[in-house]
Amino acid sequence: MKRCMFADFTFKIPFEERIRLIKENGFDGVMLGFSDGLKYTQCDIVRNFGLEIENVHSQFDRMNALWTICPESEYILQRTLECVRVCGENGIKTMICHPTDGLVPPEVSRFGIENFAKIIQCGEENSVDIAFENIQLPQFLDVLFDRFESHDNVKFCYDTGHENCFSKHTDCLTKFGSKLACLHILHLSGLIRH
């Protein structure tokens, strides 16, 4: 099994130094965030250190705007589509996506289903799997997998810490394990991402 580390484990250390530390500590690859400042340069930096890019985590703040028509809806959609395209351009197979944001659930809506259909289609067009992660409201995974399970590029990202904190009795791994593409494991010394 490859050992990968989330590159954004701290922002107190410059990005290139973080990548060097990850390499020197025996990791095989990284999971990248999609920050505005590094989204177009970070892939080259990582590869210059000889590390693999396991996946990219799309930005996840304000994801509820994809379910409810509001002034930010189009921006959040375009931001997520941009992440898919950057993954495709860089040969990154998987993008992790949060279905919602926070503890107050939006309404499941046709608008939301249409937005996620656009994200999945963009993934298909760019040869990128969209791995939906279990977060605070795992019931939205039911909605997305029920609607889009037939799409080969719809995958599951299982986070042990999220399930332990927010949904101990949900057992997302059993429910969606056949679609498992990414595993986030909470480790005593921090997060190790596989």
C-alpha cells in the first residue's frame, strides 16, 4: 500500500518545504488541496521531488450553495469544475468532493442534483473520478449514490475521523465500499492519507 500525506498539514511552513519533508520522511505521494495560490504550480513542485499525486481535494467551504440557489451558487460550481479540469490536465485520476458543508443541511433539490451532474460529467470528460467524502451529513451520500451510482467515475472517499465524529452508526464503508477510491485515516501523530 502506498503511504500518502496531505500536503496542507500546516500553512506555517512554505509549500515546497512541506513537500521536501514529506519526501524525506518516507512517503510515496501526497494529497493536494486546491488553494488559489498554488493550484497551477503545486503539481510540478510535487513531481520535482519524485512524489506521486494520489488525489486532489476540491475546496469545500460553501458547498451548500450547490443545493440552494443563492448568489454564490455559480461561483462554487465553477470553482469545483475548475478543480476537475486541473486534475485532468495534470493526469490526476481522482478529485475528492464534499457533498455539503457544515451541520445545517440544505434541502435536497433538483438544482443540487443538476449541479452535481455537471461535476460528474466534467469528470467524465476529463478522465477524473469524483470521490464523494463522508462528512457531517452522510445522508447526502445516499442521495448522490442513488442518483449517480451507474456512472463509473463516481467513487467514495472514506474518512475514519469524520465517521467517528459525526456518524458513528452509519457504517459508510459497508454502504459504499464497492465504490471506495480513497481512504483518510486519522493517525495518532496526525492525518495519513492513502
